[in-house]
Amino acid sequence: MTSIDPQLIETFRRDGFVILRNFLSAEEIETARTRFEPLFQGKFETGLYPDEWNWIEGRDPADRTRQICNGWRSDNTIARIVLSRKVGEFCARLAGWDGARMGQDNVLWKPPGAKSLGFHQDDSYCHWVVPAGYVTCWMTLDDTSAAGGTIEYARGSHLWPLSKPKGKFHAPDDYRATLRDAAAEAGGAVDIVPIEVKAGDAVIHHGHTWHGSGSNSAAVPRRSLVSHCISAACRFHETEVSYIYSRYRRQGDLAMDESFFPILWRADGYRSAWLNGL
């Protein structure tokens, strides 16, 4: 697996993302793949619903990318991967934080024929914590290709200003339209990099980096797990509210409960104790 060295950090700061080879083991890949169908059928191992369940068979169009947010609450196999120590350490050290905690995960499944996901910045949705800002680890469970609707990054776009959420996220008519608008506003050049990697590889990206993905015109699915990490020092914003995640805020207390936002890694060796039981 790629190590965290000065060159990796420099690439992250220059491009807004870095590719990590062999991030997941063969066992992690195979076990995680078996959890997708049960999850999207509503068979939740822990008995808990995820925070968001954006595709349900029979309700939603078959040509949409399936997405669950915070599948770790519902499935222990997913939890062991997205809440791993290495995810936290890589995200924290690339971000320059003393530690990282889970902000939100994604379980993403783009079957053949599924439509695109619009370009966006993750940090557009990170207004409800202080200090604000995600660093995201995207882990693929399948070999990816441009034709297969792999994730695409606009290299260097993390240096552009932060935009408010704009455009349609699921199945937009033109999934790069928001990127072109942002580039015009920033006066920046668009340099799109499709991530063509092997199953088990990962990419870590800055929360300001513009990214999206095209439709899957290949004959195989594109499945991935995503950890959106925030600083271990984060607290809830005093006035800004996430209509989903601020429900975990205790009355009169801005501290983030580690039962819901566990600390994955900290430089002093600390990690939320309950994670050891996964």
C-alpha cells in the first residue's frame, strides 16, 4: 500500500487528490461486495436504518446510481472498512489535522446503464461543523474505467472558491455543467482526470475538489465505499444546522458524541474505544 510521505502530501496539496494502490485487501473487497444487495433490500444487520437510503427497488428508476449514507450504522462489514484506523490516519495526515473522525459515509452502487452524478464540492455540504471541511476517502470494490462511469476529478479545483450547492446531483442532463460554471467563476482551467484503477485502490480528495461521474456504459457494476472524514477537533456549529446530522447534537452541548461521530485515528494514539469491538 502507498505510504504517507512528503511527495504524497505535496501531490495532494497540488492536485487536490491522491491515488492509493492496494488500499483494501482481497478479503475486504469480497466481503464488502456481498453486503450491497442485502443493504439495498433493506436487510440491515444491526437493525438500524442508515441516515439516508436514496434508492429502493420498485420505487426508484433502475437507471439511477444507488446510494446509502451512513451504511456503517446498519452493517458491521461496511463499518469495519469505512471506520478503519488507516482511513482516519491517511485523511488526517493529508489534511494536516491531529486526528480524524467520521462525518458521513456513502455506499455507492452504479450498475450497468446507471446515469451520471453531477459535479460538486463535498464542502458545500459541510457547514454544520466547526472547523468546517471534509477530506474524503473513496474506495473502489471493482476495476474502474472511464466508460464505466468512474469518479472524475478536476485537478487543482480545490484552489477555487467554495460554491453553494448547485445543479442536480442524481442523473443530471449534463453532469459537468456545474463544473464549467465554477471554472468560469474562478477563472480556472478545467483538467478532468477519470480515475481508472483496480478493485481495492482508493483516492483521497480535498473537500473543495470538484468531482462527479458519468453514466456507466460498461457491462459491469461500479461499487464503492466512501468515508467523508472531518477533523477530530470538530464541534457542532452553534447556529448552522444539517437537517439530518444535527439530530445527533445534544441539547445545550456542541460536542460531537463519539457514538455517532467516532474518532478513527489521532496522532496521540487515541481511537474511539467501541471501534475495537467491530
